[in-house]
Amino acid sequence: MHRVTRITCAVLSLASMTALAAPECTKAPKEKWMSEKEMKAKLEAQGYKIKRFEVLSSCYEIYGRNKDGKKVEIYFDPVDGSIVKQRGG
């Protein structure tokens, strides 16, 4: 019985990790990406307050607030800065 429970927990853990995985934002090589500085400036000009900025394998991701002051977590295409996935806001 304990073995079944451990296996079930392991499967559920893997499923939840997959659900939280970052999306694929671009397949373009990093030399085509806008710089972190450019991206941050673009977002700040749009009214975002960036608390944390992360560089992922194919995305830029921010945690912060939008122009209305609402918490957001957003994944951006690092080539053109378009939103790929968003939570909050």
C-alpha cells in the first residue's frame, strides 16, 4: 500500500511541475534577442514595475506589477517583446 502511495505522489509531483513549466517563447538564437536592458526599458515605458526579471531558455520572465498596480507574472518573447503567457493583472 505504501508503495502505491509513493508512486502516486511521484506521478502527481511530475504532473504539477509540467503544468508550471515555462512556455516556449522563441526558437531564435540569443543573438537575435533584444538585450535585457532594452527589454526592461520597454516594459517600464509601458508602465510595468519590475520586481524580478529572469532570463529563461527561450523567454524573458518578469514578476512585478502592471500599470494598474496589479501583480503579474509574464513570459515574453525576447525577440519582439510580445507577451506569450501571463498570470495575474
